[in-house]
Amino acid sequence: MRGKKDKWNYLIQAVSHALEVLEALVNNKGPLGVTELSKQLKLHKNNIFRLLATLEVRGYVAQDDLNERYYLGPKTMSLAHAYEKYSSAFLKSEAPVKAVRNRIDENVYFVILVKDQAYYINGRESSQAVRAGFKKGVSVPILQSAGGRLLAALTMTNQEISSLGDSSFKNSVEEIRNSHLFLTNSLEKEIISVAVPVKETQNTIVGAIQVDAPVYRISPAELINLTSKGLMDYYDQSGLKDTMPVAIEIERMTATAKEIRL
């Protein structure tokens, strides 16, 4: 977030509204009508209809002939495919997610921050019958994500953290900065989550690995230990293990795994 130029003054309103329509269809997880979208987005029905017509012509939304409601069109699949094929962030996420998932059979994610949201841009699901809900492709407010909280503490300024408006999180920031780890069982019912940063250099965090598991199945120390080992495997395979910043990170993870208590 730091150092990014504020571009809100450059927004094209019509484009922004069209994207809001798409986001509403994503978040609703099902079709919506013109009236519903008008109420949700606080836009006139005529505006909504014109936006939908444009998006439909371009293939980004489609209309159900029976109930005349709208849902995401097939063109949105090409966007997701292109993101996974060409996005630098996604490509960087593949190796650490795979390495950690090879160590622990639980849901493993790669999380990044974009403005006020934590995005689960990549993930591999547990093979076990009982597992946490899978979040790949989902975005949530920063403080509703273990990875989001970790990245906020490590990459945001104190002023930006204060603007999030959560005093309990603000009080935990120094501890997160010291340990480079966030562990919680309070964000989702009966789920324990751990998040650790993925680094390229001392000052370059490319994202966070987050692992979710049912609380009954694994202890906090074991979850941290296996997650840390998986990330160390990634650093070893990538050739980063012997660099000073990563060596320090590994030493920190090893020490924390021995001491952590939820």
C-alpha cells in the first residue's frame, strides 16, 4: 500500500459502475435482476439496464430467458484463465503453495492485499473428508483473513492500520512484526489458521501463505511447524535459502514454532 499513487481522481464513472455490476453478480453467487441490482448499487434502473446490455453484448454477463435475471457470462472465465497464466503474482504463488501443501494435507492459500481486501489468488485443497471451506478466488476485507492481517501488519504504516478501525488488531501488530507470523482460531468457527510471509528480499514480501485446518485435527505448534517446513522447502528449491533475509526468516520461524501457544 505504501508508495502507491492514489488514482481515485482518474476513475471513469461508467467503467466503475460496470465493474460494480460484475462484482455484485460475483458476491451474490447467483443471478440478479435489474431491480435488485438497482437497489444494491443505488443506480437508476435505466443505467443498470444499459450497463447490463453492454456487458451482455461483450459476453461478460448473460440473461436467463425464463426469469430475465442476469448472471456472469462465459467471457469472465477467460479473465480468470489469463490471470493464472500471465499474472506475476499468481506465477510467484505456485511454488510456495505447492511446497507447503506437500508438507501438510490441509487447505493452503496464497494471499495478497489489494486496497482494503485480502485476495486468495491461489490455493490447493485438502484431500481429507472433513476440511475447511475452500477460498481460492475469494476476496474478503483485510481483517477477516489471517493472511490479510499478517500482510497488513508487515506492509502497512501505523496510520493505515489505525484507519482499519480495529483496536484489538492494532494492539497485536507489534507482536506480528516481531514473529512474522499470525495464528488464530477466532476468524472462522472451529478453524485454526496460520499465516506466514513469502519473501524475495529483506524488504520484498510478495504475499502470504495461509493454512486452514479443523481445530480438532492439529495443534497450533504442529500447524506452524509443518507450514514453516513447507515454506523452507520452497526457499531451498528456489535457491533463496542461503540468502541473508531468508536465512533470518527461517531462523525466526523455527524459533516461533517451538514457543507458540494459541
